[in-house]
Amino acid sequence: MDQMKNPLMLASGALAAASVGTGADAQSMPDGFYAGLSFGDYVGANNDDGYSWDGSSRGGVFVGYDRDFGNFFVGGEVALTLGGDLTAYGADPYTGSNLVDYKIRIGKEFGSTKFYGFAGYSTMDAVDDTGDLSLDGMNGGLGMSHAINSNIDIGLEYIRRDLDDSAAYYTATDNLSTVALRLSFQF
């Protein structure tokens, strides 16, 4: 948990700073498509082999669609986190390909701020010194976004992934969690 404390504090401070001075007429985004950038810190553990992922920061992109139903909204999103080395304590490093998260979101708007929960599916391929490794499984999390103006939101999101490792020689379960700062643009 200590590994997640600094990124969470940094992201919370950035969100608070961005909210100061926004106009009172800034409204939450209506129906439509959005796209954006994310930056987050990744931590987790392999429950079967007893090693843990170190905190590594990653950038990514996402695209989605929200439909407003008055008192609540529903949407879908695909997020791509850029790959790279993921070092595990007690294991050789993995070179991961891009991590893809598919999400169904449901939430509520309070003025210019949205709060939401989501669930979905995640996939990632990786390579270590013993060969190829496929990770996939369910995800879920919580998030919030605040409208800076009619086209730009800044937000914070937490996602937990329970991924099954599939390799020729074994199957294991990894959990990989992220706290990410997000900037999105409506179009």
C-alpha cells in the first residue's frame, strides 16, 4: 500500500489544483465520444508464486462513449497502457506488450463532477526467460472526473485486475492494480 500512497497523493493534488479557478458554468460532458491520456502507477502480486510487481509508472491512451440518462450515465471504454519491462520481486523481469482494458461504466453526475464504477476484461502478453506468457482476466474499479470546461475533463481512476497467467508450463493468478491520473477530451 505504501507504493500507491505517493502517486495517489500526487494525482489528488493535481486534481485539486486543476479544479481551483474553473468557472462555475463548467458542466459535465454530455453524451458522446471522448478520448484521452492517462498516467499511473502499477502494483500487484502473483498469488501462486509469491512474488510482487514493483511500482512502475506507465502512460496510456483511452477512448470511450458515454450516454446520459438524466440521473445517471452508462458508457463503454477501451484503454491501452503502453508496454515495457515489468519487474517482479523474486522473479525474472517480464517484457510486457501493451495492456488492454475493456470497461463498462455506470455513474452519476453532480454538477461538473462525475463519479463512476466499472467492470470489464483485461489482456496482456509478456515474455520472460522461459517463453511467452498470456495474462487475461476480469477488472473492476472506481473513478471520478471533473469538467475543466465544456470539452476537457481531468480525473482519477483506480482499477484492479485479476489476471490468469497462461504459459506452456504453468497457470497462475496475478493481481495488478493501478491508480491513474486521466485527461480526457470530448469530440
